[in-house]
Amino acid sequence: MNFILQGFYEAMRLLFTGDSATYEIALRSLEVSAVALAVSLVLGVPAGTAIALAHFPGRRLVVAVINTGMGVPPVVVGLIVALFLWRTGPLGSLGLMYTLQAMIIAQVLIALPIVAGLSLAALQQLDQGFRLQIMALGAGRWRTFLLLIREIRVPLMAAVMAAFGGVISEVGAVLMVGGNIVGQTQVLTTGIVTDVSMGLFASAVALAVVLMILSFTTNYAMTIIQQHGSKSRT
């Protein structure tokens, strides 16, 4: 029990004394997850919208693939990315293995199905007459897209929070493709794993507290945005 209390004490000390190593790891975690989340939104929301509104052969298969992607174990994603980026792999010449870019790619593949799948589900719940009404008023494709996204902004923020939670807490994939290199690719989750394996439980608890504070702060900010959108809708 003492090492748990010691870990909380160490976390507070690291935070309030401005420990450079701790802040560096925390900022690296936030940077990788934020970039991956942004890419996932840019790709996933339009993809989910297109699939939700379009009718084509094999549509159910595509939806099933997206839904399956939402539950694929991250370590499997890490393995796939590693096989492609390894020096003998198809993309090995790019030299991305054990870099932040490789970690971002892995996290995008984790977050993208979540964003696309939840966006698709939210759009499918809209009344089809709403879209027809927008088009009847002369709205173009881009204007129609923006209006539909505005209509699902509350569940869309839920998708963003779910995707962020999936990537900021990820261990297996980033460990596999990032290598957990101290000062380069080590993030909060991989740092916790390393400290536990070395028996440094107080340090591991400290990093866990920092991770929880970071996750709560980010999700609290997104919750404020979501709930504001919910109020303005009523």
C-alpha cells in the first residue's frame, strides 16, 4: 500500500516541480494521439457520411468491415503496421519503424474505424426526409455535408471521445512500432509498462496519475463542447 501512496506523492511532485522528463513524455503522448485523432476525423467522418448516404453493392460488407475494425485488438494493428514498415517490408525503405510517425499510423488505424463507424451509425438514425429537405432547398453537396454533421454533432463528439480514449490509452501497438525509446518514442503508457517490468511501482503509479489527469482534462473539455451542442440543439 505504501508504494501506491508513494506513487501519488511522486506524481504530484513531478507535476508541481515541472519535471522536464515527465512533461516531455506527457506532451509526446498528447501529440501522437492528437495528430492521429485529427487524421482519423478528416478521413473517418467523410467516409462514414458517404457510406451512410450511399447505396451500392457490397455496402453491408463495408459496414461489417468497419464495425469489425472497431473491435480489432490494437496489438494486431501494431503487428500489421510493423510488418509493412519493417526494413524488409513493403514500406521498409521509408525508414519509419520506431518513429513517432509509425506510432501515429498505428493509432490512426485504431481510431479511424471508431470515428467512421459511430459517424455512420449516427447518420443512419437521421430521418431521410431531413436530407431530402436540405437538397430541395438547393443545398450543394458540401453544404449538405455540413448541415448533416451539425445535426449529429452530439453523437459525433461522443465518437471523438471514444477514439481519443482508444489511442491515448493504447500500449501494444505503439510499443511494437515505436520501440519505447527513451527521449524519442516513449509515451505514458509504454513508460508505465517499462517501470512495472523494472519494479519501479512508484514511478509507474506517478505516470498513471499523469495519464489519468491528461485524459480527464481532455475529455472534460470535449464534454463541455458536446453538452453545449446538446443545449443549443434543444
